Amino acid sequence: MNISGKKCLVVGASSGIGAEVARQLAGHGCQVALVSRRESELVDLAADINRVAGRSLASVYPADVTDFAAAPKVIQQVIDDFGGIDIVVYSSGIMPKVGLEEYNTALDISIIEVNVLGAIAWLNPLADRFTKARAGVIVGIGSVAGDRGRRGTPVYNASKAALATYLEALRNRLSQHDVSVITIKPGFIKTPMTAGLHFPLPAGTAHGTAADIIKAIESGAGVAYTPRYWRWVMLIVQHLPSAIMRKLKF
Amino acid sequence: MSHYCLTPDRLERVDSWGMNRTSLAYVFRPTTAELMAEVFKIAKNNGKSVGLRGAGYSYGDASMNSENILLDLSRMNRIIDWNPETGLISVEPGVTIRQLWQYCIEDGWWPPVVSGTMFVTLGGAAGMNIHGKNNFKAGPIGNHITEFELLTPTGETVVCSRSKNSELFHAAIGGFGMLGVFTRITLQLKKIYSGQLSVEAFATKSFGEIIERFNEREADADYLVGWIDCFATGSELGRGLVHQANYLPAGADPNPAQTLRVKNQELPDTLMGIFPKSSMWRLLQPFSNNLGMKAINYAKYLQGSTIGNNEVVKQAHAQFAFLLDYVPNWKYAYKPGGLVQFQSFVPYDCAEKVFSEQIRLSHKLGIVPYLGVFKRHRPDAFLMTHAVDGFSFALDYPVTQQNKDGLTTLTQIMTRLVLDSGGRHYFAKDSQLTAEAASEYLGKEALAKFTALKSATDPDHLLQTDLSKRLFNAFL
């Protein structure tokens, strides 16, 4: 797929992978609608994108991804402003620090709301629209953390597993309508969300992750690990016996 | 009270016929003028525009209205009144040419102007003021429309004819759906005395020769159409085949009751009695490349210039008229990129030079049209006319990811040649013109008149299409 000139919606664009994806899409001549709660960051990002592009490619749409009822309205506004949407990237995600013996239900619900329910609220209307258009690309930023449950972050693991399964189901449902659904599974990536974490393996950057996302959109990949070596790491991890998983201390 | 409202459920994918553009639109298919009026109200209340669509056979974006409302008129397909004595028929806008000829032919009448496909609607035909292979003799379809009713976006119904609201009559026909919706069209059909035409085919070796032969024959011919092998270059540039057809006079057909039957008009549904035509485009697809099309064009010319050259045969009206329907869905051979048709209308004296240069430029840029069709035209009295006293040349170009930019460059250069010669373009085919080019050939005076009529019939500028936005956004 040639993405030049496409109309894109990036949800969770104010920082990290989302912001970098927005920059790189604009670098390919795409129009980008930037969605996030943090309006001032979006405004700065849009100004920077438009300055680099030398034309107005980025527009700001402040919204809380957990305001589920607002999603269709914001999407419609982007459609009205851009004349359509070709690609959506759901990049919103939170990974609050959770103690090894901590069970904070309110915090866990907030993880599910942003990482799973938000994705459903923003991607469902576009899945419907792309089905009618028999065209479109849906990208969800999952995580290698969704491939196995670990003792350190039970609900974050569960949220990324749920997102991956939701995206897989969409992929199976929409491929017959010529719609691509791509699950991105980043490994260790240095972003504001992971600031302060210690990585036992070499960490990727938001820039490199965004470049891999663009490649996945262009190639129509179903699932893409980033950095790429994580595909092999996770192949091993997925096949580790439960007895070993129980011993792992992260 | 209707159930009409603007919800995402109304969204449908709408493609250009040439498959090079796609869009989503809120599609409504009303069956009455009252429901149409309601759609205009919904549009106004929701800040949307309304585009009109018949059968969707415009090659470009003339019947598309991305992210807005499309009024699809295909269900408004009733024949309102028919007089087999006079040949006067009143129809709703969604009636197709196929419906029309099949309804009337057994009474000895034929649509006076038809397109190369029978599947277009009369509403679309009037909105584009279509022409046929007899344009030099019969003019466009508008010449045969005696009266119509136009529903304007304000909800008013205006009756127009040459004597009543004449200015609107001459602007709405060919007005590409910008002034209102035809709700009733009255058309004078052509009396025929046989279901067959006398058809002669002959080969021509150059543009110069085809123009000369058209010139010799146009006084006596009822139809003339030329096919050009666009792959031929050098001394053979412009070589092709011409088909001339004439109506049979009264008494010439010994059995008109037989030949006028619909079943004796229908196109064969198999090739050589074996291959189903519905699958024929799949056989064409492997040849849908420069090498394959060069071979097909060469074979067609070779066959036409040897077997059957200068022969006169009898052919049913439908079989002669609807050449584009011989291979159903032939356009699919152009998948996945689709096709662009570039049809230009050039005054008599410049035609040979401009059309020769178009072919030379196509070869120079490496984008050769797979099909070229040549016709004779004459001017008409309609405000937004595409006709000139001269010739038209329609070129079908394949669209690919690789040739897209080159095709834009090519059509821009060719458009310049056309405009410099005093030529014109045709909205039913266009997808490449710029706003500047459209304004240049239409002229300030015609545009000012059209804009004034638009302000009167559609003060809220509800009627728009992707084409109107592309070419006239500033003032329509």
C-alpha cells in the first residue's frame, strides 16, 4: 500500500509512539488528525509537524479516549474536515506501576478502560466505515506483554492480550472486505510510559517503532513485532512451560 | 412522514465507473418527488450537499459526492406516458435507455440519441446531454427533449420547454445536475420502419483519411463512428475502421414485425455460442497490458481492413448502438487501477493536428491508450455544451500505480492542445480537468449565466458533486 497522501487518525498522539507515528505519517505526505487528552502537547506537535512539512497536514482533536460516547463524534468531525479517514492508529495505552502484592481494582479498571475499551470505542465505528468502503487500515499498538501473563503486571498483560484478540477478530472479520488490521507488538521501547523502567534486553526507540509501523502498513502485515528480534524472543517465551513462567521474577 | 434520516447506516461505497475514484456517501433512493424534497431538507439541516446519480456510468466523479448525500434516482424508473402514434414518451429520470428502447421498439420507435451503453438513465443522459454516433445529424439528446419537470432544492417544481422557462431548459440539460432534479422528461422518439440498420464497415489509413471519409459520407449517413488503433505510429498513425449505419426506409424490410421484436435485438450472451460473455472480461485481463493491447488493436485493424472491408450488412439497432455492452463488465480488465477516458472535442480544422499530437504524446510518455473512438459533432444550443463543429476523440488509458503521475502530466498537456484549438470537454467522461481549464473553454459569459441560474434555483448551493467541487467550487 502506498500511504502517500492518506488521511490518518492517530489516537494517543501526544507523546511516545503515537506522536512519532504521526510525525512519520506526515513525513509521507499524509494528513494526520491528532487525538489525545493533552491539548497543549497536541498543539505543539501539530505546529512542529506543519512547520517541517511546510504545509498544514496535522490537526488537533482534544478528547479523552475513555469518553466512549465522544469517539463517534470526533471521528465524524475528522471525516468532515479531511473528507474521510483511510488509516487509524490506536496508540493510547497506560502501564501504571503495580506492586507485586498490590491489587488495586480502580487502577486495574482504568488500565482496561484506556487499553481495551478505548480501543473498541474508537476502532468499532471505523471498522464499520471501512467495511462499507471496502478499504482502510486499522492499527492497534499491543505489546509483547500480551503474549504471556507475568506476575508483575497482571491486568496490563490481560489488557494487551484482550486488545490483540480483539484485533485478530477484526482482522478475520474485515479481511474479506479488503480492510487491513495490524497488531503491533513492541518489546522494550523507551517512551514516557516506560520511563524509569529497567530493561533486561536492548530497548528500541519510538522513532524505530514508528518506522516499523509504517512498514507494516505498507506491507499489510497482520502482526508485527518491534524491534524485530522480539518475534524470536516471544516465540521462545510463548513456549515456556508454566512451571518456568511461575519462577520468573518480572 | 417518511423514515428518512441521516445516519451512518446510509453510508455506501460509491465508485466512479472508471474505477479510478472511490468514496463513501449517504445514499438515498427515493421513489417520489416528495421524498426527494425531504432529502434536500435533511441536507440543509445537516450542512450536507446533495449529488445526483443515475446508473453511475459517468467515467469520473460526476455522480459522486464524497461524505455527503447522493440522491440515487434508479428507483424513479416508471414510464409515465407513451403515445405510440406520435412517439412522444414521458418518463421518470431513472428509466434507462434499455427500458426505453425495449418498451417502444415494437411500436416502431427508437431513442433518437443513445450512448454506447444502454444502461444509462434518462435523467443522467439529460443532465450530461449525451451524444451518440449520430451527433452530426441528430445533435445531443437535449435536442429531442420537448419538456421536463425540474424539482429544485427549494422544493419548487418548474416545467421547462423551448417556449417555457427556455433559459433554464437550455441550462439544466447538460447542467450536470447542478440546477435541480428531473422528475419527468418528455422525449420525442425516432420513427423506424425496421428493427435493422444497413451497416457498412471500411478501413482508413490515417487521421487525414478518416476525416476525409467522414466528410464524404456525413450528408447521407445516419450514424458514423470510427475506431482508431492508437498503437500505430509513423505513417500509419491514426489508422482505423469506420462504421456507417443508415435506417431502412419504409418498405425496405419485408418483415418489420419480426425485426422490431425485442428478442431479435438482444445482444448475444455467448461468444461463438460457447463462452459466456459474463466471463469474457477475465479472458481479456491477460491482454490488459501494452503488448497484449497492441496485438488486439493490430488484429482488429487487420481483420477489419481485409475480411468485411467495404461490405454492407444488416444489423439490429441494439447490436449496432450498444458496442460497450458486448462484453459485460469489460472495464474489470483494467483492474486494479481502473481507467481514465480522455475525450476531447476539437474544431474541424484543428482535429487532425490535435488528435495526431495526442497519440504522439501518449507514445512519447509511454502511456498508450488501449482504445480510441472517433466521432463527428456539431454545435448545439445548450449553455454548458461540450459540442463543437468538428470531431471528438475518446481515449481509454489504463491507470496504474506507476503511470498515475505521468497520466496527469499527459492529460494536462493534451488539454492545453485542445483549449488552444478552441476545443471542449465532456463532464460525463472527465476526471482530469482543472478548474482553470474548465472555465477557459466554457467562457465567462456562459459561466455567469449558469451561476445566475444556480443562485435562483439552488440559493443554498445544496446541489454539488465531486466534479462540481473540483471544477467550480469557487462559484457553484
